[in-house]
Amino acid sequence: MRAYHPGSLAVQTRVGVRDLAEHVGRSISAGIRPVAAAFLEAQPMLVLGAAAPDGRVWASLLTGRPGFVRATGPHTVSVAGGVPARDPLAAAVTEAGTPVGTIALDPRTRRRMRLNGTARPSARGLLVEAEQVFTNCPKYLQKRELYGRARDPRPGVARHTRSLTPAQQRLIRTADTFFVATAAPDGVDASHRGGDPGFVELVSPTELRWADYPGNAMFLTLGNLEADGRAGLLFLDWRTGTTLQLSGCAHTEYGPEGRAVRFRLDAVAETRGASPLRWSPPEYSPSNPPVTKDRP
């Protein structure tokens, strides 16, 4: 199994972390260990990244009672219900072999796990064949408690636009977390970005920018952007369950003060009450760098 494609290798070389990345890459497994299976089965949500039939990449939130995601073998994961019909990725997984990236994140414990591979429809919803399974450290992950579920779990109708409304801009300006899906010739990856509110800069109603904080040296997201600029972002209002999904293209900017990613959107989908889960205010990660006006 190859841990990295040429895009990630190019970024690792540019940043000077090839040796560290090679060491970290040994933690990537093609199988689902028992501890990983137990973690998945305890989660009430899963983020799925994939390309829609029109080629746009999106990140989508799937939710259910714990157990709706479960390992059904050493290399397979079953997701009950699949992708909601209202979601931009509803028609993405229609046949076997669809590249997907997933991330299961538990704010209660600051743990997260990524599983990338291919998916196909199943009687239960989706079946994901794992190709890369690995965990990440709790850096930049805010802690939250799960208050419960909405009394009326029915989501609103998805609202589609080509730019961000003032209310959507406020959600992004105050966000401390978002998820990012990226694509490359060898598959799709879904990842997490976190920081203190304001870490995502709103350049315009169609453009965002955020600093690339030091991480695990893999550079899977930036490596994908090096090879294929398509990206999908998912913002979540943890109090109300509203989801804000953005699809567009991104690239990495390198400067003397560090790296930043600039994202230009061309499609927006907002769904009020998309998630029935209701979470507490955050306890911010001690790893979060201070947010300043002088961004890289």
C-alpha cells in the first residue's frame, strides 16, 4: 500500500519533512483494528467526502444512533441510511468503486479517525471498503459535550446559492471547526481543521482563507490540492444542527510567515437542522494559535 501520492511527496519535500512523513506514514493501515471498530461504533456522526456526478467535491455530515457506523469486517464499514436525499452527495455513490474519504470525530474525547477507500450502495445504506485507516492527534480539536437530540429531527429544505449570505458569513467568522474534503488521482480524503474563532478569514462572499497550522507532516490535504484543486468544506452550527457546505477550488500559498490555503467557492448548500445532534459550547484546544490580523 502506498501511503503518499506525488502531490503529498512534493509538499513534504518543499517543507522539509520527508523523513518525518515517512515515519508517520507507517501508522496508516489497510485494515480496521478492534480499537478502531469500537471507536466507530460509538459515534453519532461521520463526515463523508466525495465527488458529485457533476465533478464537484463536497463534504457531507451523516448522523445516526451510535452503531449506525460499524465495521463489518477487517476492511469494510457499513453506514446505515447512506447519504440523505437532500444532500449534494445524494447521487454520488451509485455503484461500486466510488472513491470516498471519511472522518469520524468525537468532540467529547477529542479523538478522530480517518478512513479512506471506495464505497458502494448496500441494503443498509453504504458499504465502504477501507484502503487507508489512521488516527490523528487531538491538536486543534475543540471539546464539546453532547446535550442530546432535537425534539423534531426533520431537517429543512436545502438552500442553494453561488455566494455566501450575510448570515452564512457570520457562521464562518465565528467557526472554530470545519471539515475539508479533497480529491486526487488515487482517491478522496476528508480531514478536519480547527482553531479559535476567526481562524477562517472571509476574504469575500466567494473566497475564504485560513492558515495551515503545523500537523502530522503527512500533508494529505495539501498534497491533494497540489494534484487536484477541487475541495469541499463543511461548517456546522453545533447548537442548531445547521450545515453549511461549500464546493469549489483551493490552492496553497507559501510565504515567509508560513502557509495558508485560499479557497474560492462556486456552490453553496445550507440546510437548517440537518443534524439532530445538539452540542455544548466549546472548550477550545490549548494547541490553538492566537488569531491575529497578520495572517501568513
